[in-house]
Amino acid sequence: MSQTNLTPVLVGVADVKNNSLDLEDAVEPLQLMLQAINEAAEDTQLSKSARTSLLASLDSVSVVATWTWPYTDLPSLLSEKLSATPSQKHYTEHGGNQPAKILDEAARSISRGQTQVAVLTGGEALASLGAHMAKNKRPPTSWTKPAQGVESVFSPTTRALPEGLSRTHGIGAPIQVYPLYENAFRAHRNQKPVENTRESAKLYADFAKVAESNPTAWSYGKKTDTAEEIGTISRKNRMICHPYPLLMNAFNTVNVAAAVILTSEGHAKTLGIPRERWIYPLAGAGTRDCPNFWERPNFHTSPSISRSLDACLAASRLRMSDIDMYDLYSCFPIVPKLACHHLGLPTTGSKTRTTLLGGLTSFGGAGNNYSMHAITQMTRELRAGRGRHGLILANGGVASYQHAVCLSSRSRRDGSAYPHEAPLRDIVLDSPVPVEDKAEGEAVIETYTVDFGRNGDPKLGHIVGRSKASAKRFLANHGDDKTLRRLASMTEESVGLGGYVYAGDRGQNIFKLFDDARL
């Protein structure tokens, strides 16, 4: 078969949403995904009999890991429902990078002649599960028997922290680590805290306007939050971890699913799928940073974001100026900020769109599957002629895992094959920063955040600091009320302040600012 015939194309996409929170309307993720796959088959514009044959001929099914429900073997369950017997079945690891990663892998497999028809899907029913747990204190009994007991609604915030520095100091959840980057990025740019809050609020207000017109968005049809509302601390918008109030955090309690069908140009022609349905994945690239966030080079850049973007563009034979639209992952404002900074785009007011969905606060977090919805939406945008080339950045963990993919209404401009090898190593190999588990002496704050209680009061300060004597990094908690109050300030900068670090009574490091809190 010629290389042209093996060129991968997206031929069907779909999103589904279950708006209802009534217990009798609860639909499990398996059924939402199945509905999305069937609607993606309809999107090919094939006849009903041809669609049935298409799905029965699937030889690859990849499912993004769901937060909602612990299935025994979700890819096999879906395959059975579709009357398909795929030779390749894959259930991903957890991570928001996974939708872009499995799209890249499926396109590569098609280009190599290893796969003829591939389905990618993922979905969540966290809103329905939450409604059941709130009323009945137990999960729905009508859903597929789970592989293990379901005692609560999954949240990345409530997962147990790993043993070591993370658990000792009570830091490691996404709501804590992303703020470390935001505060460091703000200080690195010499931006005042008030200006930073205003920028984040404007960014998310712009994103909310995009979600407002997207029927799949969880906020669709609801009043859009303004920049003033997003940036103002209130009972509705309490502070979570400095500097992010609630409306700058991802909202994951949704019932949505998405699906994508890929095949080769040759098979699409054989099936009779109209050419105007074809969208070309050009290339993908992804890597990850050091799993221990405290060992990363700094907190004002992300090597994995920068390298994934650069490698994806290079492998796609595109320049930044070729990209007509982006969907940059946005669980917290810092992720699109870091990506925009690297791409040379303004954080707000960019002529090139930086979100197609509206972000994880307004569209909805969708567990690990947010960027699958970006793939479906970008496919529609390209089909409609609202641009030729688009790039999706999918992020996971605590700014840990990245994967970028480029989609286009045209095949690769030089006629070359889809890249048969991944362009990046699995992990960024930059030398980690030396870290002191036990630190003592004069030190400087490199970055920080503060946990807030539900009553709005600051609860626990987290410091990433550097020893003046050794220049080694350490983690610490606040040592007195004065230090906590200064760290919690939304008007004063704390990065660069000097203080003293010493051992606490639980094995943790304790940091106190000097009396004059000098820089």
C-alpha cells in the first residue's frame, strides 16, 4: 500500500453531555462513551449499514482512564457493545496529556500499517456519581459492577501524598503546586500581585465567554463570570491556594464524553467517507518533567511544555506563525500563561485563539479527558474553514506530563509520512536541583503558596526556598503568624524575602521571615 494511502485522517468526532443531576437520569461513563462513539460514526456521514461495518471492523480501541468508575476492563466492555474484536486495546494511565498522546500513537500506528481503524474515547459522570453519593451515601446500583468498592467521588485533591518531603510538608496536590509556578512566574516578570490577579481574571473571563457558546460546556446556558467576579474573593469565590480563588481552579464535576475515529486515507476512500470530513493529524510530541516538583530547574518555566510545543511544530513541518488556533490546557491560569510566553503570544487579547473550549473551569475538567474535547472541537473548526492548522497542548499531573498535537485541513506539506518515531525522550533530562531534606540557617524564598480554610482564613504556608550557605533548595512550612500573613497577602510580593529555616517537631522544615522581611 502506498504511503499516501496510509496517511492518517480523523473522519468522525463527537461529544455528549448528560445535563441532568436527577438520580434516575444517571448515566455511567461506559454508556456515555458508547454514545459518543456511535455519534462519531454518524459524523463520518456514512450510511447506517456502512457505519455498523466501520465499527465492527475496529482493530484498535484506546480509552482515557476515567476518574468516575473502576471498570475491570473498559476497552473490552466497549468493544463487546460495538460487536468489535480489536487486536489492540489500550487503557491509559491517568493524566490530562493522555488524549493527545493516544491520538499521536494511533496516527503513528495507522501510518505504519499496523492499524486500519482506531477509536479513541473517554468520559466522566462525576456529577451524577456525586449526586448519588450526596443523597444515598452509595453509588448507583444500576451501573456496571465496579472492579472495587466506590466509597467517594474521586478528586485529585484528596489523594494521599507520597511518602517523603511531599507528605512531611503537606504539599503535592495540583491545587498547591500550580500556584508555586504562578507566584514564581509573576515575580520573574516583575509583575505586581494585583496586576497578576487582574491578568489571570481577564484570561479566565475571556475563556468563560468561549465556553458560553459551546453546548458541551458544563457552563453552557449559564451566566458567565466576569473578570471582576473571577478576581474578587467572595463567599462564592473563596480562596483555595494563594493566589488562586475557586474560579481559577478546574471544575471536574461534569457528565461528558468524547470520541474520535481515525483511519487511513486509503481506507477512508474505500469506505466512501467524504473528503470534507477528513482532518489530518500532522505530528505529536510529548515528554515529562521530573516527578518530584521540588527537583525541577525553576518554577517560572516548564521545560516539558516548551520542548513539547517546539518538537510538535518541528515534526509537523510548521512554524508558530502557521498556527491559526490553539487549545492550551488550562486547569489553572499558569499553564496557558507558560505556553503563551514560550510561543510569543500575549496572555490576553491574542489575535490567535488560545482556547476552543473555554478552559477547565468553565467548560469543565472532564477528568483526564478534557483535551479529547479539544480534538473534536478543533476538527469542527478546521472542517468549517476557520483556519488551516491548529495545535493542542494537553497537560497532566502537577505540570508533569505534556503532549502536543497539530491538526490540519491539509496533509503534511512536504508529502512525507507521519513521523514513525516519537521526537522526544520520555523525560526531560535536565540536571535536577540539589535539595536538602533537612535545612537550617539563613534562606531566601524561591516561591510559595498558602492553603486556605473554607472560612477564608490562611491555614498553612508552603515555602520553596534556597539556603544562602549551600544554595540548595528545601521545602518548608510557615513558622509564625507574621510569616503566614505575609505569604497570604494579595498585594505584597514574598518571592525573594529572607528568613531563617530550621527543623520542626514532625520532621518538617520550618521557615520564619526576618523581622524586617528584607529582600
